[in-house]
Amino acid sequence: MSRGTAWLELALLVPWLLKAGHEPRDADEWVSRFPSWSQAPAADIDVFSAAFAEQWRAAAERRDDAWVRLHAELTGRWAAYRLKKAPPEKCRNSSDRRSGRA
């Protein structure tokens, strides 16, 4: 048996909430009702949302399935919402941090 971060299951649910018609803010508020989500570091969720969206974006470039493109769009919307509400220092891309640009 392996054990992962409990909020991860909720994060995987978010695109399905968006597909059902919820806005990213509403989906985020809904999953916030669960202690594993509300107690998780917001920065961890932000990083996951960006990586999750990138994974699906890359998959959509390789595959021509409509459901893959839809999932890429949904995860991208969620990541955009998460990163937009994050403080600006969380939104800088990694190349800016490596080069010392602010």
C-alpha cells in the first residue's frame, strides 16, 4: 500500500467539476470544504495545478482525441485561476527565477 497527499484526489476531481459547468472559483470553494484541501499549503496546490495542466497540454499535442483536448482546456482553466489568485512571486516562471530577473 502506498499513501499520497490526501488533497490530490480532490485536485483530480476539479476538471470534472469544471466539465459539469462549475467555474474554477466555485470548484475551488467546493473542494475547500474538505480538511485535506483547506489545510494543504496553497503553493503546493498551485504547483500541482500548473504541472497537471502542462501534462494535459502536452498530451493534447500528441493525441487528437476530443476528450484529451477538453481535459487540457479544463486543467488549463483551473491552473490559470489558481495562478491568477496567487501572489505575483508565485506566478513568475522558473527561467526568471534562475536568471535572477524579478
